[in-house]
Amino acid sequence: MKSDEQLMESVRDGALGQLSVLFERYHQPLFKYCIAIGGSAHIAEDCVQEAFRRTLQYRKSYRSGVFKVWLYRIARNVAMDLLPDQPAPEPDEAPYTGPGPELLAISGQDAKLLRASLMCIRPSYREVLVLARFQELTSREIASIIGVEEATVRVRLYRALKALAKEFKGLTLEQDHRNEQHNS
């Protein structure tokens, strides 16, 4: 089985059919990344499609390196192009497809509250959290994707986890209060 880098080098050199193998490997992880930072399945689908279109368009610019980082950088640029003019949408009502380990560990209402909490934190925090926890990328890979130092990634991740915990606690208390009123 060819590595991602070998496949992309083949695409760069004209074997365009190899892009379908890369698409099969990466469309779901990219979708999860884009939906987590954008909150909308529709926007996430557009991001993934545009990211692969740009991958094909800019294939000649690929220089041997970690393909995943190159692809995520493209997807991030696409997301930044599509998202800035849009207010942060409410998370989709449909269940989050392919949850990460954190969402698998919790159930039902807590998962909804966690998704809502994730959408409440700063986009720069949400992005590093999604890349680190849900996409399981290293600090070095994330730094390369978003164009900052590794130390900055670690600081943002720490702050993101604190912000997420604070938002989650607030939403949980709010939910508990509504439940108490409903049961009274």
C-alpha cells in the first residue's frame, strides 16, 4: 500500500486517479475537522470539496513532506475563506458523525452540551482542540497547519481545555436549572 506522500507525488506527476485514494482516506477526517470548527454540515461538505479541488489545482506545488499537514493547511485556508462572514451557527441537530474519544466517553445530553460548549469557545481555541483531540495531530503538525510555534499550540490547547470546561459547566448548570423548573 502506498503512503500518502507517494500517492500525492504520483498525483503531482500526473497520475490524477490517485487522488481518489487520498480522498477516501481523508474526506471523513476533514469533514469532522470542518464541521467542528464551522458547526454546519453544509459548510463542512463545501470545505472538503473545495480542499480537494485545490489539492488538484495546486498539485504541482506539493513538495515532498507530510501530506496530511499540507492537506489540512489547505482545508484550513478553505474554511477561513468560507467562515469569516458567517456567524457561528448553532450545531447541527443531527448527531455528530464519527465522534472523537471525548464524545464517545459521554452520552446523550452531555454530548450535545459538549458540542454546544465547543461552539462557544474562541475559534482559535476550538481549532487546536479539534486538531489535537479529534484529529489526533501532534503539536508540531498543528503548528505547521496553522502557522504558529509549537509552544503557541500547547498554550492554546491548555486555554482551550479550560475554556471548554468553563462553558460545559455553565451549560450543564443551565440545563440542570431548566430541569429543576420543569420538574417543579
